[in-house]
Amino acid sequence: MPQRGWWKRGVIYQIYPRSFRDSNGDGIGDIRGITRKLDYLTWLGIDAIWLSPVNPSPMYDFGYDISDYYDIDPCYGTLSDFDELLEKAHASGIRIIMDLVVNHTSHLHKWFKDSSSARDSRRRDWYIWHDPVKGREPNNWKSAFGGSAWEWDPHTEQYYLHSFLKEQPDLNWRNPEMRKSIHKMMRFWLNRGVDGFRLDVVNWFIKDDRFRSNPFTIKPLDPEKHKYDRNRPEVHDYIKELRAVVDEYDARMTVGEVFTLPPGNPELSASFLGNGEDELHMAFDFSIMYRFWSARRFYNCVKRWYREIPHSGWPCNVQSNHDQPRGRSRYMGGVNSEKRARVAAIFLLTIKGTPFLYYGEELGMKNTSLRRNEIVDPLGKRYWPVYRGRDCARTPMLWNSKTNAGFSDGRPWLPVDSDYKKLNVKAQRKDRYSMLNLYREMITLRKKHPALNRGEIIPEIKGFKNVLAYFRQEGDETFFIALNFSGKERTIHAGERGQWRVMLSTHRTIREHFTSLTMTLAPYEATVVMRIGEL
Ligand code: ISL
Ligand code: CA
């Protein structure tokens, strides 16, 4: 199904495979489970699935520690299950994006086994080894998951680097042979038909070649803190190489996770797009995920984001993923949390750029509250109760009001959210005014109208009194989107003339017509109108 640029028009849906649908009752979501739910995804109208890692893994970090890049973990199925998913998804017009976790492998990967077997092993230099300095760790680099980033290997008497767990040794991207193996592996999946890759922590691949210590700082969110172990400028050469591999194939795409502290760095994220054509197709900017609920703050985030995107590049937008608390919980609306989540949904699906949805977001799923003994995420285990880890946003998808919300016949690997009796796919499909139907309607409208997917965005009200309003325009199509982030009624006026009609709204059930863009928005109203003629 080649069609270049499909990813600019599409909506991408992230599936955390452990939690979507379990087909064999072992409590763990799997590939066959996803294949069985393709009907649902087709109904919802998404264009592609980004699948969090499904390769064999000892699961110290639930798949983000890969021990074999060429296979599928038995708990998720087999290669032929994967091929079946690809084939059936493609037949329904849904593309599949794989997670490419290549900053590190599992310590059980055969490359690391070889690398750590002897100092003169063939793949010694595929990972990052260093002698002690003054009898200690070579420098002050810290693992993102706590402690020093260096682990002592008593067998070969050197330290190895791990930016995450010690079971996730970092690959050495400066080694050309290692890079060739990654490219070969990418071709393996591209030949099988996958439509692209999401690159895990792409800004961490390259480390300082002199291993200088990071500047000492006591400010927890100081960007200088990772001066030498992340965000090295040389990384771009290797991203260009990687892009060339993907470009050997038709209509494939890449999206990079650019993770920084402080969170969200639009300039850095956009730098991974290169000149717009020679690095990644898209990169995440996480700014919005860390902003409090406010029209002005949201506006400022996207404004800065668009400003950084190179002329021939393309933005993408995201509000939730498997590492962050669920959007609906983050917006902290209390009794209004669902209303806020609806405004956020219309915002995400109408601003310029490819939207990424996280499974369950379309139902308005919230964080699940978990007890200490239910936590399995290594981060949560380590930092409880100060930080409870990421499990709260990884609980099973809620399909219906039966046992385990229809996720599994066995005991789910993480508890099912207690809201499932009301908040589930089956109930929401039937309810015309549900969050799910709002997502579906908006996705459908977005697909139908070029102005809403690739059109220019022209801001009109930039957060004044907590209202955001903008136009989207392409050819002779013009849309006006008005979002009331506040809990109060707001009357707005936009100067644009013409005849307009309500196309979608969280509040207006009648397709009203307007002859001017003066309207009173209910608290938390989100309304999309389209120009239907001249005045
Ligand atoms: O999850 C985090 C804290 O909330 C982040 O620090 C996270 O480590 C960062 O976003 C990088 O994430 C990616 O790489 C990790 C993996 O654990 C995450 O799930 C993945 O998205 C290591 O592969
Ligand atoms: Ca299973």
C-alpha cells in the first residue's frame, strides 16, 4: 500500500501489547489479541499502529530490553502471528510501526554475551567499555533509572555503560560494524512489510568520545546535567545513515523519541528532522505533556514547536504514552476531568501535525491506582512511594463490563481499572455522546477534509481568557475551531466573514449555521465549524 506522505494525513495509535487484548488466557496481551481487534481499530478510523516492542526480551523493562531483534517474544506470539497481523492490518488499510530500541540491548542479547566474554572478543567494541579511573567509575554519568550508569564486570575487569537498567547495556554507535548490523535488522523488518519505526531515545545514541563528566549541578532539572551523555551533535550523522536505509523502501516513516530533562525541548526535537528530508520524518516534543491545563500554555507550546520545524519537515503531536501519567489524569479537572479530556482530544486532532493516540485515551481512561505489591515497573519498585512508576498508565484496555473488562480470561498482568463497568468500549460505542464516539467522529471528519489534516493553522484567539481558537485552511476549505479551556461561559468573536456550519461539537447537538463567527461557548466547549459559503 505505498502512498508517500500517508503519515502526514494519518492518525497513529500506540498499542502497549501486554495490555491490549489477551487471546490465550495467560493474562498478557498478545499479537493475536491485536489482530482480533483490528475491526475495532478500523471502526475508530486510525491509519497506523505503533506497537511497543514485541521482540524476545527477559522483560526487565517490559520489552525495552531486547535479547533478539529477529524474532517475537513467545508471550506475544510467533513471527507468523506477526506476519498475520501485518497482512490483516494492511488489508484493512492500517499500517504497522515497530519500536526500534537500539540505544541498548538486553544484557542477554548474544552481542552482549560475546562482548562481555573477553576483552578481545569480536564484539567487544559494540558496547561501551571503560577502565576504572582512580579505582572508580570512569565519570559521574547517572542511569535514568537510578545510580551510576557504569556497571563493573568482574570477569573482564572493566565497566560497561548502561543509560537505563544494568540489564540494558548501551550499544556503541560509533562502531561501524555494529551500525551495519542494526541496518541489516531494519531491512529484515522492512522486507517483511513494516511501515516504519519509532526510535526509542534517539537523542541518547551517541556519548561524548572523551567521556567527560557532566557539569556538577544541584538543580534537578538543569539541562547541563546531561551535557556529555546525551544530545551529542554527532548523532545526526548516524540518523542520516539510518534514514537512507528506510529510504531504500517506498512510503515508510520514522518517528523519534527525543527525551530530555527538563521535559520537552522543541528545538532539540526538531533538530532530528534535519533539513526536513534527510533525518527522521517526525520527532516527539513532550512539552505539552508537562504543561498545566491552560489555553495559553498549550498555545505557546505549539507555537514554539511549529517555529522549530524545518520548512519541508512535519510536526507530530502527542498527549499520552506508556511512560507518562494518562492525559485525563494529568489535566486534573476533578469532576470536570472528562470535559477537559474532550477539549484536549479536539485540540490534538485539529492542530497541525500527525496525532498520536495512546490506547484507552479514546475512552478517557484514567490512571489506575495501584498498591505497592501490584507494581511491576522497575522504576516504580525503586522509587515508591515518591514516584510510583509507569504501571498506572499501562493497565489493560477496557473492552466491556464482563470479567477483566474483556481483556483476558486469565489473571491480568496488571489489575484492571475499577472504572471498567461504565468506562469501556462496548458501552461507549452504544452511547452517541461518549468520549469514544467523539474521537471517532473527529477522526472521521479529519480524514475527510484536507484542511483538517494537512491544512495551514492560523491562530485567532491565543489563550485569552482561557480560550483557544484557530483556523485550518487548505484550498477553498476553511475550518474554525474554538476551544473553551475554562469552566465558564465565554463569548468570542472572530473577524472572518462567511457562512459557517457546525460540523462537530462537544455541546451543540444541532448543526447550527452562523453568518458571523460570534458565538457563546459553554464551559469546556469544543466546537468545529466549517465555512460553507460566502456571505
Ligand atoms: O519513563 C520515563 C520516566 O517517566 C523516562 O525517563 C523514560 O525513561 C524516557 O522517556 C525514555 O523512554 C524510553 O526508553 C526507556 C523505556 O523504559 C521507556 O519505556 C521508553 O519509552 C528505555 O528503553
Ligand atoms: Ca496472552
